[in-house]
Amino acid sequence: MGGTSSGELEAVLFVPDTHRPYHDKRAWRLFMKAARALRPKHIVIIGDFGDFYTVSAHSKDPRRALRHKEEMKDVRKGLDDLDSLGATGEKIYCLGNHEDRLRRYMMDKAPELYEEVTVPHMLDLEKRGWQVVPYKDHTKLGALHLTHDTGPSGRYSVYRCLEAFRHSVVTGHSHRFAYVVEGDATGMATVSAQFGHLLDVDATDYMHKVRARKDWALGFGVGYLNPRTGYMYLVPVPIVGYTCCVNGELFKEAA
């Protein structure tokens, strides 16, 4: 079933940067509780759902050593959770810069297998019914543009994404919560939104944890699509003390 919030509006679940298997497992359980109650008709993964640490060009921390097979098993488990929500509309997977690690690895290490070893193939995305958006490309759901990033990742990236598209857009990459509405001389308003992250900050090894805890925010996003007009009404859902509120209902996750 799934899918409508009130009247003709269709519920949309936005999955932010999750970086499985280095995700916050408690936050993920909370996210899934809220998602099941929402019963989204559409689901959008905004990128970096998997970390792809094993094929990163960066130096590897042996304490995080996993085989690529183990990483993929966990990413597929996350997709199983999302597929279990029963969304009957669009399921969109925007590839992020971390998914792009595999493409770059294959270009450098095994170019002869470049077209055979891909993220969509490894995750069975076509069989699962997911529309795949390549990294550095974008798509639309209604009138809303969707892409992982346009390059910048800092505090003001939400503005730069809006400047790049000049249309309403949801992006990821920054791990921040940001929501900006700006208009033009005609009174037409556009929105740019970023919905935080679901990763485990303690498992992060490329940024000082103090900065990560200060700048990044746990959470996700919800939208309500008017299929007649294409307008998307966006709602940031921060996770505070492992609680969140969706459609006026409070959700909690025990330690």
C-alpha cells in the first residue's frame, strides 16, 4: 500500500549519507521505525549509502579492515530494509562520491572489467527496481532536482547547490542539516535542502571527530509530493537523543 499522507499528497523518504557498514546502527533502527510508520510511496537515496572503503585510494586503517564482499553484504542488507517498506512509486539511488570509488578503482586496476564490475550490478539495483543516477549527474522527482553533490561540501554548499540548479534541489555529501528558501523578482521561490547523515562518527577516520560532531547532524528527510503540480513539500527530520518526530508521532530507539 503505502504512500499518501493527506489527500492527494504522496509521501517521500529521503535517505541521507549512510556509509554502510560504518553507519550508526541505533540511528538506522530509529530511521526504519519512522519509515515504516510513514509508509512512503517514493524512496530517494541521495548518495554515499555505501562507504566502499575497501576500494578507496586512501591509506587503509587495519582496524577497519573488511573484505569487499563483507561491505557489499551490509549494503545489500540496508537495501533489503528499504525494499521491505513496499514503496510502489519511484525508488531512486543517486550514486555518491563513495560509490564512485569503485568506478575509479576499476579504471585504474582492471579497466578490462570496467563495464562488468559496477555498483548497480553488485547491488542488483535493476532487479530491485531502483533507478540509478550516476555520480555527477542528476534526476527529478516531480519538480524537485536530486543529486549527491555539485562539488562543495562545507557550510555554504546548500547555497551553492541552489545557485548551480536555480531550481529546487535536494543534495547530500555535507552531512549537515540545511534548508534554504530563496525567491526571484517574479516571486517564484526555490528550496535547497540537505538532510544530515546516518553514519557512525566514531568510525570516521578522515576528519577530526570534534569537527564532525560539531558540523554534522544525524537525521533524514521526508517529503510530500503533489503529483498534480510536481511541488515537493520538504520536512527535515533531525535525530535528537535517538528520538525523532514524523507526522506528529514521536519515535524512540533504546540503546
